[in-house]
Amino acid sequence: MRFFAFCLLAIASLAAETPLSFTLQTRSADGKAALVKETWLPSRSAIIVCDMWDLHHCKNAVVRESEMAPRMNEVLEKARAAGVLIIHAPSSCMKPYEGTPARERAKTAPQAARLPNRIGEWCKQIPTEEMQVYPLDQSDGGEDDDPAEHAAWAKELEAKGLNPKAPWTKQIDTLRIDQSKDAISDSGVEIWNLLEARNIDNVILMGVHLNMCVSGRPFGLRQMAKNGKHVVLMRDLTDTMYNPARWPFVSHTRGTELFTRHVERLICPTITSDQIIGGQPFAFSDATAGKKRLQIILLGDSTTEASFPKKYASDEPQFEDMLRVKLATEGDLPPCDVYNEGVSGEFIRRLLDTRYDKAVKTKPQADYIFIRYGLNDAAKVKDFKTAFPKDFRELLARLRQDHPKALLIPMTAIPYAVDNLHEDINALIKQIAAEEKLTLFDIAPRYLAELKKNPDGLNYRRFPLSKIPENLRPLATPYVVPEGTEPKVVVMDNRLDGLFGHIPGWAGDRHPNLAGYNVIADETAKWLAPIIRKK
């Protein structure tokens, strides 16, 4: 009878709960975001706050954490009030909390009937991450302090009697610990026991640092994901240990975004704090942005966008990535951001009439804008020789108005083959550049020189399946993609040339593959580097 009454009370309690609504974000292999709506019962949910320490050996990390902590505390207060279990996990800092109710709550949780193998250890990789490109070089520890400021910070920590390499002593005071409800632990075993004892399936991770502790701790994203918990990252309440002076040479903010994408694609979904407390997702202030970065915009058609390499070789660094990295390898140039705003099939008139305000006007103030149009203009614009210069000058006028400090750089069209130099198009581009007193970047000679070495080495293969003899089509099956009304065989290199190279037109699609774009990136960096130095 008592058991029956207990069950009724439990059912009534669950019925009284107000479910939490979330929109979870994941990413497919090609990087596209996918959203799924879910509702969670608070009593079956927990938030783990990872390593929000009072101090850190990286001063910039302390600044960013201090900015984020008030917002995080708002989330914790609202979630706690809704019935979510809050677990504070400041690793290596259990001593200040020994004997407190929150610490005892974790220590005394009954041992779980199922204790995953190695749940008490770090997890640096799960199977889905194997053979994938790790998004950040963190081999230097991720310090992004200015060296002089870092040295001064280390002395300040030493003066306080702290180890400058590991100065943390407790969780940051901004985050309130409710001793009557919360738990405190840095043990993967204790936290697992606590989750199992309360039948908690849904786990939110927040805190620092995403590419290290948040993902890898015994209670981190990987351990939760591989052992069957429905774990998500609160992506706006986290940070990375990443130094923009290391590969892939992006800003610290962008580095965090790249690792978040890695998580969404290979580890677990993400959510944002506004889904609990409303308003807008948290964002760090400009004070944490780091050194000023040069801004480069690439405008053009399919030979700029590189849509097929992005789609079929999405794990590889793309054209804009290689340009940014190549400039970084020069060693003496300011850091750069590169925005690729090319679109397949586009010509200047279409850019001006449909996309310009969103794609160009809203970008950060540019320092350099490369402009490569002409191929589609020649094919699609009536009276090309009159309309193209007119449209080009209209684009230049708008760019001068919206990006007044930018150096505008007309580019020639790339030669698709050794006998197709687009001389008429490039002659017009050269004429426009001269009349507008702009410095022309002639990419054609370098690209042509590379084509002469290997005429089909810079283009991908994109060939109608129907043109492959029927008896050979099974050989193409793994590479067939639906495209328009007719499937195509698509590869980014010459791997199928030995099978289909004898078929007329097999290498006829002359759009650049990754090798072609690497040639363009290399030559662009060589051309631009001395100009940056001079400016």
C-alpha cells in the first residue's frame, strides 16, 4: 500500500513538472546545421559546470571567464528553480568544499549498477573523431596573452603565493552554489553515480575550456556521449584555449566557433543560454577580441566560391583557408580574416541586384577586396563589352562607399585550359583597372604555367553518368551524386582517370579542384604580401 502511494506521489510530481524546451543543433559531414526541437523533464536533467575557476595561468582566459560568469549564473539560477540538478565541477579544487552538503551529496551517491569502463579517466577522442582533421593547433597550450602581459600576470600570481602555471583554488565566486540542492565533484565516477541515482539522462555541459576540459574530462562531453547520456553543449557559455598565432590562424572567437562545429558534427548537439533565460545568446565583448586583424573579402563566381570542393572535400582546408594560412606563414604580416563571398553562376549585375547588401555591405570594414568576374558576364549579359565595364564601375562605386579604406583589386579570369585564355574578358578587366587607377592582379600567367605542367591536374571531374558505358557504371557507383535531372560522377582528383579517362569529355569540367585553388591561394598571397608590408 505504501509503495503504491509512493508511486502515485512520484507520478503526480512528474506531472507537475514544466518541461524545458530546447532547439538542438548538429552538423552534417559537409558542415550544414540541422535543428531538432526537444522537451526535457527538469528532474531527468543536469547541468555540469566545468572548471570555472577563480584564476587561470592565461590572463585573457580570466577576462573572458569573468565576462561570461554572470550570464552563466543567471542560467544556473533559472535551471535550478525549474528542478534541474546543478553539478559544480572545478577540477583539482575540492579541498575548499570538503564537508559541505553539496560536496557530500556527490560523495555519498550510491554506486551505479552500470559503471562505464574508464569513466574516471580523461577521454581525448571518441570513434567518430578518428581520421578527422582536428580543428585547432593547441600544442602550445592555447595561451593567447601578449608575452609581456603574460609575464607580468605570472609575477602577479607568484606575488600572491600561487603557482603561475596552475593558480586556481576554487570555483569563481560569481557562480552561486546552493548547498541545499547542488552537488560538487570533479570525479567522473562520483558524477556518474549521481546521475544514475537520480535517473538523469539529459546533461548540459558549460564552462571552460571546450577543446580541452569540457570535451575531455572524465565528466566531459566525450565520456557522457560515448556512455549513453543525452549530452549537449551550451555553446555560448564556453571558451577555448586557442592562440590565433597557431594553425588555422583565425581569431580566438573564430577558433571557438570551429571547435564548436567539430563538437556538433562529431560529439554531440549544442544549445544556447537564451533557450533557458530568454534574450539573446551570450557573446564576448570587443575587449576580448585580441589583436586587430586585416579583413579580406573575395568576390567572384564559381571559380571563387569553390562550391564542389566545399561539398565533397569539406574536411579539407578551402581556398580562403589556404590564403589565410599562406599569409600567416610569411611571419611578419598582421593576422588576417578572409571572407569568401563568391557564388557559382554569379555575374556582377546579379550581385548588385540581389546579394550585395547582405554579402558585402554588412561585412567588417575591409582592407582588401579582390574582384574576379567576367566569365558568367560574357555568357549571360547582353552587349557584354558595354554592360560589363558599366556594371564593374557601379560595383567599384558601391565598394568605395561601403568600404572606403579598402584597396580594390580587380583580378583576371583564370584560364580554363592552355588554349582558352579568355583574352577578350581579361583585356576588358585590364582596361577597367587602368582607367579606374586600380592595381590589377593578373592571376592568369601563374595558373596557365601550372596547367602546362599538368593540363588536367587543376580541375575536378564532374561527368554525366549516362555518358559512361553501362558495363562500366558499377565502377562509378560510389561517386555518383544526384544533380539536377541527371546524376553525375564527381571526384576532386584524378583517381578515376584510369577507368574513365578514355571517354571523350571526361575531364571537360574545368572548374578548379583543391589543387587549383591552392595555386590561386599561393599566388594571391605572394602578390598581396609585399603590398601589406608597404601599407
